[in-house]
Amino acid sequence: MGLKKYADKIDDYFKRLNEGKVEKIQASHVTKVIDKLRTKRQQLEDEIEATVKESKKARLERKMLIADEHIKRAEMLLAQIGAPAQTEAKAPAD
């Protein structure tokens, strides 16, 4: 799935939130989208490192910024529906 599809999913969740249909938004679904966006971002980063052509690097960097923005929006959505945003690095339990 491309960045556009993930953005559409997040937009759909925000639309539900604005319509007062918070109960229809499952935190686990939003978390899955965040995980997929992070995976996509890592793929883009790996591709940038392997790319020689500067114009392609610039295009991939723009895509990576878009992925970052969608991740932020999805994390904000999780906060608004009352679910804690999950981070990649988890704190050790004391």
C-alpha cells in the first residue's frame, strides 16, 4: 500500500472523529497504519542510501517527509481518541 492509501485511511479516521463517531475508530487499526508508515519510511530511507541519482534522492526525501507527517497525524489521532501513542523504542520496565 502506498502513502496515498495510508493518508486516505487517516483522513477517514479524522472524518469519523469530527462526526463524533469515535467509537468506530479502533486504536489497534490506527496503530497498524502507524507501523506500516514507519516500515514504508524505513524502506524509503534504505532506498535513498542505495540511490546514486540526485533527482531520485530528492524525490524519495520528499516522500519520506510526507510519511513523517502522516505518522505525526496518526499519533495525534491516537491521542485524541484516548489511546496512548506507541513508540518504536519501549522503555524498560523497572
